[in-house]
Amino acid sequence: MTRLSTSDAAVKAFEVMGRRPKPVIAWAGFYAVFSIVIAALNAQIAGPVMLAMDTKQAAPLEVFKLFPWFALCAVLFFAVWSIGYTAMIRAVLTPEDDRAFYLRLGGQELRQAGVLLAFTLMLLGVYFLLFMALLAVGFGGTVGGRPTAWSLAVIVALVLATVAAMVFVGIRLSLAMPITFARGKVELFDSWSLSKGWFWPMFGAYLLAAVAATLIYIVVMVLAAVIAFFAGGGFSGLISMFNTMPVGAAEVLRPLPMTLEIITALMTTVTSFITIAPAADIYRQLTADKAPEPEAS
């Protein structure tokens, strides 16, 4: 009989990290190197332009010259995210296949990139439709340019419905990534049928994982702020560190910024794994009574 343990799914990442901490350290190192390189290049390429705009020495439209660079960064971050995402799913579903710390660059990563993109576009589509309905009510329910009481009530209801719909659709489709991993082909809507009847246990697992990730995020950010406060020269240094864009790669490659990048990379890796692992474990639990599906290359 199929069963689903909310608590087991919620703490799956902690279980994996307890048994195999080295991959998590490797993932964090991989992401830290990538982040530092991108941050240094961004400071070198975009830093002077942003500084010139901030000091009124360049027109605001100058930012459009940076569009190719920002687009390249977005593609690179998405590629790195897909690699890391797949490694995290692999660590849950096929823990014995730990060569190269679960990191690969192949068909699985391309398929995960595809399903992640489809998943994101699906959620954006749901949001767009509900947002358009919200606008229609907002503009249609006004008298003399002011919203009526009923239109305000409908707007509030639609806002709540938008949030609920995003959560509902997101959870029902959240198994698409582990399904795609297990079957070796992009699957988005099979998650809908597999998750049928399991919405609330899945919601509970994701909520617990999100709370744990948020607490870790807060602790790490406080630690980073304390380090920046004492190493950066008090409150002025702290504010400057987090609010001033570096100009030139040398500013990024100084000890303090690099330390903060490494701390951030470790925090991002751990919190990402905490929130990604539940979906993979839920898939494993819901299909435990079926024959295992070998990983496709």
C-alpha cells in the first residue's frame, strides 16, 4: 500500500547530508567558484557603467548596452542551477551513484533544464491569467475613478485565489523533475496524476522544508553581517558592503568579499538542497511499490 511520510520527505536533505557531507561541500565549492568568477566579471564589465549612471555621468539608457552580458549571466546561472538541481535529485534517488559528487553534464541535466523551464512557464501562465482577471475587475469595478466596495472584495478574493492557485499548481507539478530524472524524458503533466490525493501531505513537507531553509538563511545572513561589520569597519563598512556595487574585479577578489561569497554559496547550496530534496523523496515514496526505473544517461 502506497504511503507518504511528510516528516521523512521534509528532512530528507538533512539525512543525505548527514550520511554524505562531501558532495554538499563539493556543490558549494563549485557554486562558490562560479559565483566569484561571475561577480568579478560583472564588476569589471557592468561596474563602471552602473557607477557612471549613479553619478549622473552617463544616461540611464546606457544600461541597455549591458543587456547581452546580463542575458549571458542569466543563461549561465540557469545552466549551473540545472546541473546542481540534477545532482541533488541524483543524491536522493540514486545515492550509490556518487562519482564526481553526483555532478554531471549530459542528457539528464539538459532534460532537467527543459522541465524546469516548462514548469516555470506554466506557473507564469497561471499567474498571468489570474493577474489579467485582477486587472479587469480593478478597472471594471470603478465609479468615478474609485473602486467600489464589491470590486475591492473581488480584488482581494482574486489576490488570494492567485496565491492559492500558484501554490496548488506548483505542488501538483512539483514531481515533474524527479519523474523526468527517473524516466529519462521530459515529463511535466504526469506529476499531476501521481500527486493526486497527496496535496496536503506534500504541502506539509514543503512547508516544513521551507521553514528550515528560512531559519538557516537567517542565521547565515546574520553571520555574514557580523563578519562584514567587524572586518569592514563598523556600520558604514557593513552598509557599503551590501549596498555598493564593486567597480573592477580587484574589489571582488579581496579577502572579505570572497569570504562572503563563499558563505553565501554554502548557504545557497544547503537551503536549495533542503527545498529540492522533498520532491525527490516524495516521488521515491509514492513509487516505492513499483519496479525501480534505471537512470537514463
